[in-house]
Amino acid sequence: MLCQLQVLRLLLVTMEFPPRKNKSKTFCCVYGCNSKSWRDNTIRFYSFPAANSNLVKIINKFGEDQIIDRRLAWIKALKIGNEVTQYKSVCSLHFTKTNVNQLRFHLKKNSVPSCNLPETSLSTFNQPNLVQIDDRDERRRKRSLKKKSFLNEDTSEINSVLSDDKTGDTGDSSCQSQLCVESATEDLSFVQISAVDEEKQEQNYPSTMKIFKDIGIQVESDYLTPKFSTCIKSDQQLSTLTGLSSFAILNTIEQLVIKVQSMRGTSNSSIKFDLRELLIMTFMKLKQNMSYSTLAIFFNFSKNGCKSQIWKMIDILYLALKPSIHWPSKENILKNIPLCFKNFEGVRVVVDCTEIKIQKPSKLCCQLQTYSYYKSTYTVKFLTGVTPAGTIFFVSRAYGGRASDNTIFEQSNIINMMDKKDIVLADKGFTMHDFCKKYDVTLCTPDKQQFSKSEANMNRYVAKVRVHVERSNQRIKTFDVLGSTMPVCLLSKVEEIFTIICGVVNLSASILKKNKFHSENI
């Protein structure tokens, strides 16, 4: 009790606190204050109050009472010009005795610094000295005056020389002196003009502004790296890297992308790549399924930059190539019927479901929806519709590998796009004969184990013509992003990627040669 009374008496007489051990490296942030915790252990340090914690009453510069936030009152009183962080502290030398709780030595809620306040803020000392600026202006003005006087003296000397030459010399000497004088006056006029221009610049621009001049451009050819697209010389190289069979297809896709960008009012946002570089990089990702780190090495770009540019280009390619997958009229299908369909002239579409392997999802519900018992792995399924000539003209949305072929066929609404008396060719996984009869559509599938002679011949014909949809799906799987295991990070773009690749397959050469069609249709 006696010790506490002594401490209170010390606090009332002076603003010193009882000494205590302090290992922290705290110092006062007020300009001009040198208080440090490791030097004087009788000083306390206080953090700035939280914003909007409480309001205090202060007297502003007009002598009027003003109620403001306590944190703002500290900043104004201490003239803190910089940003206040949680690590800045104020020592007890800036507070009065009435601001401190005498029992716990804490600041009261309405305390504001009022002692040993700085005259100017810290931020003003970071500004340039106005006196130095004025001295610099005065020196610049003296230099310009000295330069003018020098020019006047030179011109007077030249005029005197001219007068002497006119009186003393004749003939060739006068011509030579005239030429020398003209060259001298030209040099002096150039110097005088440059001096006047410099003076104008000094008058027009403030003294604190820096004037920049372009002197030249220095470029070394070693730093000009060629584009990766220039390394692709032939159609075979392009097909190996990107899956595009020729440069003609690449040019066509480039024009389609430009058209889509103009319709959307956007353009290529990448400064590093032009449009062709972006297309090649995107199709290399789809064809080879390269990692973004590998593509970053090929195209001299960052990993995240390659990823963002590829994802943007996938969205644009989806809009550009989706119109190439359209439902043709029945007349166009009959005009381009192959010879192998002579027993199935009423065939409108050949359907099949193709499965794409994916990585194992992390969530259990996604694992249940995507696990395929047929493939014994996790897959997503698409229903594709192919014309007898081998053109893909229908693509369903993506389904989990657990969905059956019949369910996908019903939910895809492909039956609503057919006409009556149409024939649909499918494999034995489709067993919806009754469902198709409701729409007066014939579903032709090999659905028996034991066949008669006529049924065996019919199934042989069905298998022979169904090979076209298998070949189309095989072309799709040549792109490793669909042929190999697709990463989970690309599942959000799987429908766009599948549509893009189907569009590229349609733009490529036909799966049938010209001699496989009727001669009148060629």
C-alpha cells in the first residue's frame, strides 16, 4: 500500500512513471521526439485509438468547439502527415497528468495529446526546400543573362570585322570574307535561337518540373526473340502441334475469331501475343494437353499469363466454331448420302455416346455422378449426332459417366428435331424403340444375341454404316485433352472444349473419299 502511494505521489508531482523492464523496440512516432523504450524505462507508449471508437471535443483553428473522432484528433494534434499504422505509438510526454488513469496508468477514453506538440508535420519535411528552389531560379536567370551578353559582344566584333573588310579588301578576298561572315552569322544565329528556345522553356515550365528529351533509341537485335508461330513451317508441323490439318483452317478460324471479337466489341487484350500466337498456344493445349509451365517456356510468357489467355480464347473459340455444328435439312442429307447407305436411305442421324476420362473429383456426390461402370473410372459423357457423310451436327450437354445412353438421348431432345419416318442408327446400348415410336421415328439397333440369316445381314449393314460415327469420335479423341485424363480444373470448360474440337473436325477433310459417294452428288 505504501509503494502504491509513492507511485501516485510521483505521478502527481511529475509525469514520470515507475521504471519497468521493457525489451520491445518501441519509439515515439511524433516528429522531433526521441523517446525510445530501451533508453528510458520511465516512459509509457500508447497506440493510436481505433477509428470510430469514440468522439472527443477539441478547439479548431478558428477557436470554435468541434466534435470529431478521437483517432482523427490525435492525427491533427500530432500533425502526422503519413499513414497511421498499428505499429505507431505515442509516448506519455505528449499527455498531461489528467489524461492518465492514476491506478493502472492507462489513458482515459477522452484523452488527446496536448504537450510537446510538433510545429510542422513530418510530411512537410519530405517536400523540396523553397529557398533552394528560389536560389536555383536565380542562378538559371544569371546564366541566361550572361549568355545574352556574350552573344552581343560577339556580334559587335563581327560587325567591326565586316566594316574593315569592306574598306580594305577587294575581289576574291571580299568574296571569301563574305562567305566566312555568312557561315559565322549562321552559327551565331543557331546559338542565339537555341538560347532563346531554352529561355522560353524556362519561362513556360515551372522550375520544379523536369524536362525530358528523346535523344535516341538503342535496340540490339539479340533481344528481338522470334515468335513461336514463325517456327512452324509446314502443314504437317501445324497438325502435329495443334491438331489443325492446314494453315487454311488456321486462317479461317482466325477470321471467325476476329468477327466474334468485332461483334462483342472486344479485341486482343494481350500485348505479348498477337491473335495467331494465342490461337496456336490454345490449340497446342487442346492437342497435346501440355502444362501451362511448358507453354510458358515455348512462348516466353508466365504460367498464369498463359492460363488466363487460353481460358479467354476458349470462350471466344466456342462462339466462333459453334455455328459449324448445325442441323442440316433432310434434302442436304439425302444429296450427300454415301454408297454404303444404299440399304438405309432414310437414315437421318447416326448417334453414339462418347466418354471422356477425368480425374477423380474431391466431393463424394461428384464421384457418384461421374463414375462409369462401363469404363470403371470417372468420366463425362456426350451424345453426338453424325450425318451419313460423317459430319457432326449435334452435340449434347455434358453428363456424368453414371448416366445411361437412354437417359441422355431422352433429355437431349434430339428426337424433337427429327421428322416423321426418319431412321436413327445406334448401337445396342440404345433400347428406346417404344420411345421413338411415339414420334414416328425408327430406331435401328442390333438388339439380339441370336440372329437369323436376314437379321445377321441387316446387323452387318448397320455395323458397316455405324463405323462413321466411330471414326468421327476417334478424330475427337486425337486431341489429348479429351483422349487422355482431363484435369479437374478444366471440367468447367469441358462443354466449350468439346464443341471447339467438334467444330475443328467439321472444318477438316471428310472421313470419306469422293469415290464413296454417288457420282451425281460429287
